[in-house]
Amino acid sequence: MRAGFVSAGARARALARGGGIVWPAATVLASLLGLCLVWSLAAGLWPSRAFPPPLEVWRVLLKEAGSGDLGFHLAMTLSRVAAAYVVAMSIGSVIGVLLGTHRRADSFFNPWLVLFLNLPALVVIVLAYIWFGLTEAAAVGAVAINKIPNVVVTMREGARALDPRFAEMATVYRLGPIDYLRHILMPQLQPYFAAASRSGIALIWKIVLVVELLGRSSGVGFQIYLYFQIFDVAAILAYTLAFVAIMLLIELLLVQPLERYTTRWRRGSA
Amino acid sequence: MNDTQPAGAAAPLKVDITEKTFRSATGVKIVALRGLSFEVGQGEFACLLGPSGCGKTTTLRILLGLDRQFSGSYQLPEGGSNRVAAVFQEPVLLPWRTVEQNVRLALPRNFRDKDLDGLFEILGLSAMRSLYPSELSLGLARRAALARAFATEPAILLLDEPFASLDERTAESLRRLLIRVWAARPTTVLMVTHNLREALLLADRIIVLAPRPAQVLGVFDVGLSRDLRDKTALDRLVLDFHERFPESA
């Protein structure tokens, strides 16, 4: 048991260095299979239409995928997630860095920030649809507005932690604004940006579902609403799990490698 | 690219700071510099020598343009690249860029790909060009900071205790290195230090500062070729110095 812990830690470090990937993948796979097994047993013990076994969900998934519906709705949701993510991260980062570096502006706008942080997602979505109509822009904008305050808070923390010595070095050696952004500012903000991204994507996709449920006629949220009306739990689970799987793939194949690349200068395992 | 081109026309560094004050957290006015004026000739290596906390670093920060809240004026040497370079008390290398990237970043955009082999060679950094600063010892990081400063072929180089917090042997070899690279790429140098022997080893002239508020006590011309400054010669220079500036002992 103990040895298992130790080697798990060693494997995690190996993974952090970009080393072995086989072992952790096998662990994840075994863990997921175990979950399916438990689910399957439970569904066998209490058979009900409202609690389908994994095989039933898998069958629905294949059927929906075969008809092309699954791909279309996943793509719609994914594109909304991507759009809202880009909008929220860019606007939130700029505001956050400005507030973090300008004390006066920060104390003036802080109450606004607290207000927006505590505004329920549902209210923002409903208002966006009322004010701007049931449009794609309103949907994406509503999601972004829900996420921006979180990004602002994280990036403001990052801007407050900027090391003035690097800025002075940049002044002495007359770095241009683009070089400053690229070589001084962004690398220092990178951990904060990564943190905001991580919590961001998970939050955004959940809000996107609500937006789709309330005012779009495509996407995973819309499909879930549809199958909710006919109590088709297998289809609801099929859509949900398909999207979760995609998010997991993005995390494993895109976010983590990118993060490993941007933090390559940290010696050894941090 | 001519690497050994001397920097520009004969315009000396002229400093004439009337007053520089700080306000403490409790609102008390502290005078850091008052009536500080001196000159450093073209291509000269000068040291600002004074006790810790006498305002030497403040003076450098003013000359670097990092602190503009002062009364008085200064004039930087012109010519060459017309640029200022600095080596700070800490190396201040970007940890997320390699040694070579750190050096090249300090260069103007159109000179970024210039040949730096000779400079890295002199400073013994040839094998470390692709390392990240976290992989360097403090001594090597200091050398990288020197490389960055000399790569820009500055009209003036300002050094703020660049050998502080190094063990004596490393500091000594870095001092020799500094002289070698400076001889290969001559420029006006103003170095701040509180180490008398260091100043006597490196400088043409030593500008001696009084404790806070800093003002010039006098100027000590070393007047001995650098090749001849061995241990005994330095001991003699120290005695001469104390004779002229008994109050700074």
C-alpha cells in the first residue's frame, strides 16, 4: 500500500517532466472501468427507466453518433464554450491587470467587481436574452459576463505580484511594448492565467448548457432539455458523458502539454 | 560587426544632483542626497565609494532614469549606441528565458541576431548559452548579467555592487573578468561599491562619498596601471587612501 503511494508519486513526477505516460493512463482507465462496474451492478439491482445501465447509455450514444446529432450538438456547445472562453479570458485579463497595477482604479471599481461576482448566472442570462434577443451573441456574451469577474480577480492578484525589478530591467534596456508584453509581463502572469483558465473552462461549459436550455435550439443543453421532457435518462447521460469526455481530452491533450511547455524553465519538478 | 568599437564622442558623464529626498511611511522627510556633483571622463572606469546606505544606489537609480523625483540635473555620455546598460545587485535575469535569450533581449530589435560568440567566450559562458538562469550558480548568473550589459555596447555602464553576496574567490575572478571584457569593449563605467580594495583594483578614479546625505568628500586617482595592482601594490594603495581620507576608515 505504502509502496504504491510512493511509486504513484514518482509516476506523477515522471509525468510532470513529460516522461512516462503509460502508467498514469492505465490507472485512469482502470479507475473509470471500476466506476462503470459499480454503476452497472447498481443498475442491475434496481432496474428502472430512470437509471439505465452503462451499456444502455452506450447504445444510445452510438445511435446518436450514427445519426450525426451527437456530433452536431457537441460541436455547437464546444464552439460556444470556446467563444465565451476567449472573450472572458481576454477581457478579464486586461481588466484584471489594469486594476492590479492601478490602485485608485482598483478601489473605485472593486464594488462593481463584487456586484458582478455575486450576480447569479441565471439573472445575467435572462437579462441578456431580454435585452439583446435570443441571439448567439447574447448567449456567448452572457456566459462571458458570468466568467469575467473570476478572471479579473485572479489576474489582478497576478498583476499585484509582478516583480518591479524586471520592469526596471526593461526600462534600462529600452524594451519595446511588444517585447515587454511577451517576455516580461506574460511569463509572470502565466500561472495566474493557467489557474483562471482551468477553473474557467469547467465553469463556462456548465453555464453554456443553461444558456442553451433557455434560448438556443442546438447544443448539448438543448438536447438535454429535449430528453428531459420525455424522461429519457439514457440520452441525457449519453450527451453529458460525451461532452465530459471531450473536456477531459482537451485537458489531457491540450492544456497539460501546453502548461508543461510554458513552465519548462522551472528546474526539475515543482 | 565591429565589436571593439569604442563608444562615441568625448562627452563625459556629468552629475549635479541638488537634492533627493524620500518620504518615510510616517511622513518624515529623509534627505538621501544633497549637493552631489561629479564628473566621469569618457572611457573612464570610476567607482562611487561610500558606506552602506549613503545613497549610492539612489544615485545610480536616478542616472538609470528609474527615479525621476529629484532636483538637479545630469548628463549621460553620448555616442556609440547611445544606450545605458546596468548590472544590478542581483542579476535580474528572466528565469523563463535562456541565458542567450536574456542577453539578446537587451539588444535593439535590428541587432538581435548579431554575433555574440566572442563575448560569451570571454565571459566563459559559451557552454551555458542555452541554460535557464535557475540552472546557473550565482557567479555564472552575474556573468550573464555582465554579458547582457556589454552586448549592448553602451555609452555608459552602471554597476551596482555587482559582486555582492559572492564568495571572495568567485568575486575576485569576476573582477578580473570584468576588467578583461571592459578592455575588449571599452566604455565609460560607473560602479558603486562599499569595498575599498575592490574599488582600488578596478577603478581609474574613486569618488569618495560621505555618509547620508551623500556628497562628494573627494576624488582619489589610483594612477597605477591595472597590470601592476597586485596584492602588495593594493596594500600600499589602501594606506595612501586612508592617509587622504582618514574619516572614511
